[in-house]
Amino acid sequence: MQENRTGRTASVVSELESTLDSVDVAEEIVTIAARELGFAEDDQYRIGMAIRESVVNAVVHGNCYSRNKKVRLGVRKDADRLTITVADEGKGLDLASLPDPLATENLLNQSGRGIFLIKAFMDEFEVRKLEPIGTEFKLVKYLDRKL
């Protein structure tokens, strides 16, 4: 884990294994950052859930649990926001191909709601294809905005 502090900005970058244990590690890192920035407990929970879903996606769908691939977690604390990036080294993700989790035929599915939850819990959500391979999620939560 590398940490960088400049003025009122602090950032942490961690390289995680492609295992589900990394989900807990990522959530802890991000929840601590959210608490330090002053987010309310409810927001800390929502941010933690969004990170869990992001890292699960990177481990399971992006890296397919490959021991040879890593998940890169970036956490940036600014005075007014928390910015998190989660990147995998896998095949990528096409948001347009994801089924609507609210469609009648998908309501009883046991998976497929991760992106929906991330979008609901965060103020900003972007997906970027990495070159030559991989996907990066960028999640932003503003300190003064409410859901």
C-alpha cells in the first residue's frame, strides 16, 4: 500500500489479490477513509457496500479469480469528496449488456444487482476500459450530498 499526502488531499493505492478475501480488505481501507473524511455512519455503510460490489466484480467477473491477476484499489480523499478506483486485469465489462435487475424476469435472480447498487449508493460512477486489458470503475461520493 502506498500513501501520498499533499495539502488537503491524501491518496492510497493498494494492489490486492484476486480473491474474495480482498473484498473485506478493500472495504476496510475505504470505510476508514470515509470515516476520516467525516462521512456519517449511513454513508460509510453505503460506500462500503459499493466498494464490496466493485471488488467482487473485479475478482469474479474481471479477473476470474486468477492468481496471476491483481485488483488495484485507489482511494483519494479531498476536502469535499472521496474518490475510489477499482481496476481489474481481465476481459472487461460492457455495461450495455447487463440485464436490468428491476425487470420482472430478473427480480428473483440471486446476482446481477452490483452495478445497480453502486449507482444508487454513490454520487458518480464511471467505467473505463483499460489498455491493453482490464476495466476500471471510478466511484465518487461528495461529503455534503445526500441520497
